[in-house]
Amino acid sequence: MAQNTVGAKPATAHEAQQMPASKKNTMQKDTVIEKDTTKENKEPQYYYLSLNTDVAVNARGGFGKRFEPALEFGRTFGIFDIGLATGRFNCLFNGRDTVRYVEFRPTINIFSKGRFAEALCLGGGYVFGAKQGMMTEICNSINFNITEIWAVAVTQGYYYYDGTNNSRSAQYMGFAVTYNFLRKHSTNINRKKKALVSDN
């Protein structure tokens, strides 16, 4: 970028008018390049909504007892997500309902290459009405960004349930679809697009 010489006086309005057009264009272009580069180096930030379709493994029962649907809404800060999820640990509705939960889910991308990324989640929440009401989660996922707006992921993880007198754990495999709330031609969608193609 063009800089003033030490001790040189700044150009007055009259001198600026007398300055050759090529020099003025160069000064303006340098300023724009620096400003745009600074913007592009920032991480994209946006809201997202995910549909998670997990299935418990190493467990007894049919599909209805093992299917675990959930919705997660959150905000992305570059490689870090903060989300709030709610869902069920099965799809059976007989008797007392002790399978609904709410969970706080921070997630970080630990590796990315173009449209692919691997993420790690450490969550914690509460199961309503259950004796083992406190729950924690650890999971990892392999993500693929179809576009800047849509992404899919294969997930694998563990739930841990703690109560006053006992505790247990459960393992699951799943599939997730994510929608990113990015407006067309916005700064954040351009940052997202740049992040997806930078390593291709």
C-alpha cells in the first residue's frame, strides 16, 4: 500500500486536484484492497438449524424404541458452533413420557479440507421426568457441505445418563441435515464460499 514519506506534508485539496489520474487511482485501489482483504479474513457467522436422526446401537428393541430424532438450533462462529437441541430417545408414546430432553451442544471443527470437515461435540442436558435425568454427550461427525446453505453429516457418539442411585450409557449412529441461514450476496455467504473452496 502506498505510504507517505516520513516528514512529507499531506496533499492539500488543490494538490490532490493537480495530481495525475493514474496516481489517484492507484491510491484508491490500494485502500480498497486493504479494506476488502481485512473483511475476507474474518470468520463467517450465521444461524443454523439441524435435523438429527440417530439410531441406538448395541440395544434391544425395534426401530421405534431405538430411533432418536432431534432438532438443533444454534449459531456458527467460524469453526465453532453453539447450539440448543431438543428431542426424544425413542418414538414410543406408551405410559409415562421420560424420553424428552433438552441439551446444550457446543461443537468445534477439528479438521477441514474443502467441503469436508470433522467435528467434535461435547454436550450436556436434562431428560424430563427420568430418574437418570442428567445427561452428557460426546460425539464426532464427518460433514459434507453440499452448498453454502445445505450440509449433511454422519455422526457417532455416546450418551451418559446419571441419577441419584445409578447411571448408564448408550451408543448411537446417525445422519444429520443442516440448513444455514445465509442470505444471497451477503458478506457471510461470501466468507463461507471462500472457506469451502480455499483448500480444493
